[in-house]
Amino acid sequence: MAIKVGCFALIDPFSTLDHQLERIENWGFKYADVTDSSDGGSMGVEYGFAAVASLDANPFDIRRMFERHGLKITTWCAHANLLDPTAPWHFGTMQIIKAVRAAAAVGVEHVVTSEGEPYTEFGHNLTDKEALFLIRERLYEPLRIAEDHGVKILLEPHGKYTDSIDHMEKILELCDSPVLGVNFDSGNSWLGGTDPVEMVKRLADKIEHVHWKDWPADMEARRGKQFGAGMSGTALGSGVVDVKGVFEALVKAGYDGYSTLEIAGDDAVMKSYAYLKSLGAE
């Protein structure tokens, strides 16, 4: 079995989810994730310039949309803000729970989340102990519900704490849940100052999905200062991240699951897909 490669469903700006999936289908992919999600309705969706999947929608309608394009949903993304004070305008515990229920309804095994970067003075002034407690507290009910629904929540390196191997291990230990794993991200882990290959080696038994990104050399100046980014325009294998080393470490650890390209631009996407295939991916 080989690592399977899918595509991030935010290819073209100001366009619908159906349009994104059509593009992914035409590129020849078989897998994609529910990339952008939110509660309630979206004016952008109603007027045809946003690809948001509503967490309050019928999840079977979303699955049917993917299936019309021959695509399997591999994860349901619910990247959260777990460090700022709880508020209706912050994507957090409530939205993760909705994503878990939606994913479970249509047979999607994994919901991906992270702590994100805080925006408020409160969030920026947290001690490490306080921050780790907040992450644990805000994942407590989602994890209980995930276990009851047969879904796993995967933490992605996408913030100060999840970008750190030591802190990620501590979060996994504190939460102590059989349904908490890791969605490894090659680009985010590097950008946060971590050695991506070492992160794979240390967390191998917890990794259940992968996001692929590479970065140009000029991103070196941001390393250890910026925590996470949604997409990169750099084709895999042409930047500063040891993508080959990451791939080989995953294979050595026995990983043969799903992965997603978080790459922008037609040429970069196809070069990245070809690069992963050259390493042995499906």
C-alpha cells in the first residue's frame, strides 16, 4: 500500500466548492478534504463566490457533491482558535463538535483541528501551562463526542504549541484520549521551527493523515516566528523543506494513509503531485 495523495479544496479564489471539486477532478485526483467550514449560512456561498461548507448543512449533500466529481472525503477540517477567550465569532469547541457529527454521519474518519495563533492580549499573555490547560479543556467534549461517534480528532502543527514536538507530545498526554491523533504538516512544522523529519519519527504512531507543503528560501526569516499557513505556492521538492526525508520517514514508520496537497497554482500542484509519485505515492 502506498501513501495516497489528495488535494486541498481551495484552488481558485472567489469560487464555489463545486467549482473547486471540478478542478480537483480534472487534475486526476481521487481524494479531497472538506477544507473550509463554518456555522450557519454564508452570503458568499449563496452568491457564488465562496467555498465554505456549512457545519449546519446536511452532510450527505456535501458528500454527494464530492461523489459527483469522483472524490472521496478524507478529512473534515475544523481548524480552531483554542487560545483566545471563547466568543461567538471565534471558531472553537462548538464548531469542532459539529464537524465531528457531520463527519461521522457520512463516514469520514478524521476531523482536523489545531490551536491556531491568538489575536487578543489575553491569548498572547498565556503561560505555557495556561495554554496547554486551555487546549485540553476545549478539546475535552469534542473528544468524548468523537469517541462515541467513531471519529478521530487529529491535531495539526498549526500554532506555537502544536508546531513543537515536545508540546505536541504533552498535549497528547494531557488529553489522554484514544481518539486524538496527529495530522502531520510538512510545511507548518518547518515554519514553526521544528525539524519535520524528527517530528515524524517522534510522533509516527499518532500520525493518521498528512498535509504537504514546501517553502521558498526567503521563508527562512519567518521560521520560528510564524506558526502555520494555509497554502504554499512552492512545488514540493523545490523548496527548503526536506519533503523527501519526511516521505521516507513516513514510509519507514509504516504510514500508507491519506495525504493532502496544500499547494497553490496549477503548475505547482501538478509538479508536487508528480514529485510525490516519484517517491512512491499513489
